[in-house]
Amino acid sequence: MPAKPTPRTIRRSVALPRQLVEEASAFAPKEPRQNLNRLVTAALKEFSARQRERAFAEAMAQMAADPAIQRVCAGISKEFASAERDGLGDD
């Protein structure tokens, strides 16, 4: 028997505070304001994007603090130092 394809949407029932829904709706663009599913979807996409950005920034900070990576970056900078100055004045 063939497996059923995974659905593209997941249905969930959530209880939201009225004040939160009213406030979010007041700030939402017209179309999502009239459709709570779209508003929640947009909010979750924005939340996910912020979390990805935060995770990336944390990973970059960890890399920047890594002594081995600092040595590699210093070596690369040293190798390219003369090329960076090539043809430039001292303005």
C-alpha cells in the first residue's frame, strides 16, 4: 500500500488572549487582519526568521572567539595586506 503524502498544512487549535489578537490585528496589514490564519502564519514566519538570525549571530560570535579561527583570519589578513594597499593613496 503506497504511503500517504505528507500534508502541506497542519491544523491546530490554539487559545489566544483576546487582547493579544486585537492588538496584533490593529498593527497587521489589511489582508492578514481579516484572516487570523494568515496573521498567525505571518507572525510565526517572522518569529522563525528572528530565531534563525539570532542563532546565526551566536554561531558567528562563537567562531570569532575561537583562537584557531582567529589565527587563520590573522594569517589571511597578513597575506592580503599588501594587496589591500596596492594602488591606494594615504588619504
